[in-house]
Amino acid sequence: MKSALSHVTVLDLSRVLAGPWAGQVLADLGAEVIKVERPGTGDDTRGWGPPFLRDSDGRDTADAAYYLCANRNKKSVTIDFTTAQGQAIVRDLARSSDVLLENFKVGGLKAYGLDYESLKAVNPRLIYCSITGFGQTGPYAQRAGYDLLVQAMGGLMSITGRQDDEPGAGPQKAGVAVTDILSGLYATIGILAALAHRERSGEGQHIDVGLLDVQVACLANQAMNYLVGGTAPQRSGNAHPNLVPYQDFPTSDGYMIIAVGNDAQFARLCGVLGLAALAEDPSFATNKQRVLNRRELIDRLSAVTVTHPTAFWTRSLENVGVPGGPINSLDAVFADPQVRARGMRIDLPHPASGSVPSVANPLRLSETPVTYRSAPPLLGAQTREVLGERLGLSSSALDELHAKGIV
């Protein structure tokens, strides 16, 4: 079976996370992704460790785990495009590419003749995706933007963390660079839409993705709570602003999650907890009333959940169809039977270490499944292959470029 994007070539000039994440998704779907990196150093995240991947003798390699999370199925080509010859090589690669990904500052590639307008002139079908902190326009367009900063400016940190009257209160970032990840996914969606448009029109286009735009868009119900209600939501720990009970609860050996989504589930929860009368109490019978009387209800439920271990409650809730479960550490996540059954850990052959672990793509396509063709590449591992095959450069020409430090 062919992969969905086996006919697509992506020139990936991005680094760190948002752009590389988009490139990896496209690569998993079958696209040929050519990752252009700086000679000698490569993507910044290669050095963002420890931990580093270890070789067969147990020594650290040059590649950090961070780099490994977003670069499988790609080909690494090192080109110094601050030089005229390097710019010409990138331009020639763009001439035969379908998509270009970049996350330089606004206007950063114009000095090298690698901006959208310049490359559109040599390849009108090119889909050029720019990912920046604040987008291509607006008063902040020239600013550098990083995930943590945008989580703060985009409102996510204002609604994440314990509420002000609890110990440890204060704004909190997410444990993963979610704005980068979401921006990479939005970029992927935009690229797929642009490819669909090009099938009908024959035209490429410029895609402008700003991290701040993405973060604001992904405030979802919290944004609408503010826009409709007129009051800015506050931090509420693990509680849900619109559903109760929908949060963490103490157990005799730790904590668990109970996530009640409707009144019927609440009634079944009360039965399991031996509090059946609560489901008939007008103060708690409907979700609206439970939200209004949140504190009293949570205290009464917690007084019961703390009497048994998490595993007991997980089994009990599962038996009556109430969503609930443990708060897993990552070792428990990858040991979880459901995670294992879905094959969410994969291992790929790697020239330095023998194999490298990776987290599987969650997409399950029946006719064009994702493929895992190669581990994240060593720096410049495919330079000669790609430039020889795609541009027809001879071995002696490549040797000369290497001697000059251009590749």
C-alpha cells in the first residue's frame, strides 16, 4: 500500500519543535522530508540534553532525546546558505519541492533570497509554510517568540495551576511545549489544505502560522467562557470550569481522576461511593447545580475516595461506566496494557546505537497507514545522496563543496 503523501517532497528549513513536528507528521504520512541543517552543529535540539542517545558502547552520542522526538523519517542535508553557493543549492532543491517549512524570524530568509516571493519565482507551485512566534503581520511580528512566552501571553498560564487560595498557587506552564506542538499540527493542516487547493488550481501559496494565534485559538471553551460570560476564567487546578465532578481526587495510596460528563454518570458514581442520596439532592442533581455547589460536593466525595486505593476505585468505576483512572507517571504510561496494545512505543534501527525508541504516530489510516522508514538521521547523513540524486552533483563537485564548508 502506498502512503498518502508518497508523491510529496518537503524541504524542511525549520528547527527546534513546531516546524520539525509538522515535518515529522508529513514524513510519517509518506512525504520525502529533506531536513536542511547548519554544517557542524545542525538543529539546536541535537544538543538539548541530557539525556543523549547512547551508542553501542554506552557512550553519549551527539544527539539528544529532544531532537529524536521530532525528526524521524527525514533525510539530513547540511548546507551553509549564508553563502551564495549554499543559497543556490537550497534554491535548486526548492525548485523541485512541493512544500517548504521554515521558522526563521519574519524576513529572516529574504537576505538569502530564500523568502516566499523569491522562491515562488522559481517554483510557482511551491507551498511555503512560515511558522513564527507572532505571525507575519502586527506590532509583534519582529519579536522572537518561544513556547513558554506564548503560553503566558496567550492566556494558557492564567488558567493553568492551583487557584489562589491553595498552597502552591500561581500561573503554571504545561509540562510539554503544547503551543509548539499545536502550531506544528495547525501547520500540517494548512499544508494539506494547500496541497488540495493546488490539485485544482495548480498554484502554491504562503501559509502564515503564528504561535500566539494558535494558542489563542486553542483556548477553546475557556475563550468562549470569557467572550460569552464577560469574566476572565481563573486558575482552578485540575478542576473543570464547566463540569463537576471532573478533577483529581485523593485515594488511600495517592490520587485518581474522576471525569463525570453527564447526570447519569454522576448518579452511578454516587452509587459506587455509597452516596446515592446525593444524586437526588437538588443541590447536586444537575451539572449546573453541581458547578454552583462545587466546593461542598468535592469535599463530600473526597471524604469517601480517600478510604480505598486508586486501583480499587478504577475497577469499581469501570464496572459502572464512569470514566476514571490513575494519574500515571511515564514509566506507568508505557507499561499500560492499552498503550502497549496500541503499539505506542516503536523501535527503529539506528547506525550509532543499534536502535532508538520512538513514540508512534497516533493516526490509524486503513488504506494509507503511516510508515516508519528511518530513525532521526545523523547530521548530514544524506547530504551526498540527496544532492547527488536530486541535483545531479558529481562526487568531485560534492567533495569541493565539502572542502569549502558549504555542505
